[in-house]
Amino acid sequence: MSDVRAPVPPFTAETAAAKVQAAEDAWNSRDPERVALAYTPDSVWRNRDEFLTGREAIVAFLTRKWAKEQEYALRKELWAYTGNRISVRFAYEWHDAAGQWWRSHGNEQWEFDDHGLMRRREASINDIPIDRADRKIFGARPQASRA
């Protein structure tokens, strides 16, 4: 396998934080093809009540997701790490076609292969309707505020 996505396991506090920031940056691009390259070709996901396998399914899922979740903006936070696993807390905001704003938050458990590609992603997510005035997340994280 020639695909290597640094940093690779085993993770340290620094490399795990870098992996989380790289994921946040990629997801904020809202580019399904770019995001999918961080996963193994046979990556297994659970996202809410959906189960996916493989990059093609990931691209299709993300394409649907970002068509629905307009003006999507995400923040991820390293929660824990060990060996080849990382746990993340996250929140993102978006609005639907009717203009209702939402804050979605939850937890992800990630498992990586030796090349730093994510081979498993488990995501639990809850959605809360919010008023536009209550938004907290606007676009990609500014460079100066990165942890």
C-alpha cells in the first residue's frame, strides 16, 4: 500500500491532536473525494443509524450529507488516544433547505491502520435546533485559534 496519511500510529498527544485537526480541516472543505482519501479503501463506518463500507460509500454519504447540511461548519476536539485509536468530541452547525439552523454534536471513535488511514469510524450524533443568533461556529477554524 503506497497511501500513507501522516501522522501514523502509535499516536502521541501531539500527533493525535494533529490527526484531529487534519480531519476537521478536511471535513470543513466539504469535499467528499478529499475526505474519503483519509480512509482505507474498505473502511467501515457507523454514522448515526447508517452503516457504510468503503470509500465509494463514504463519498456517496458525504455528498448527500453536505447537500442537506448547508453552510456546514465543524469543530473537533481530541478526547483520548492510545496506540492506533483516537476518540473525538465534536460539534457542527448547519441549516436545512427551509432555513432552520441546527447544532449537531457527538462523539467519534477512530481506528487507524499502520499507514495512518482510518479503517473504522463510529459516530454518535445528536441534533438540536437553534436560532441563527445562537450560532457559535462560523466557517473553518482560524489558524490562530488552533490547539
